[in-house]
Amino acid sequence: MPLAEEMHALLTAAFAPTRLVIVNDSARHAGHMGDDGSGESHFTIEIESPAFAPMTRLARQRAVIAALGDIVGQRVHAVAIKASVPAL
């Protein structure tokens, strides 16, 4: 299973997001440090969920990283996270 699909499944299960976009940015980082040649080394995640309402920005980022398990830091070099609460 591609990493983007795995991340989508994990984040959907953890946060029931109203919006979830995962972009594979690896091609933009080809040849840079952390590029392992797999084509799955750098991602941007935009996630919106009511579950983030009581959390600070840092707590949201930590929660997303925790939900991704061993992906961040072991299987992926870098993840940019934009976590927000749905607009009313």
C-alpha cells in the first residue's frame, strides 16, 4: 500500500476528519538530504477535524504524528502538517 493511502487510513480512523489532503512532495526534494529514492520521503498533510478544537497548534501536530505511528521519522523523512478545526 502506498504511504499516502496508509496515512489517510490512519488519520481517518484517529480523527474522523471533515477534510483530509495528503500531498506527496518527494519529487520536489529529489537529491536533497532525506531523499531515499523511494519517491515517498516528503509529504504535506492538511487535516481538518472537530477533534482538534480543544488542542493547541502544537498539540494538534503531536496528535497527528502520534496517529501516524512509525511513519514519521522512520519511514518518511519529513511531514508538513496543517491541522485545523472546521469553520462554523
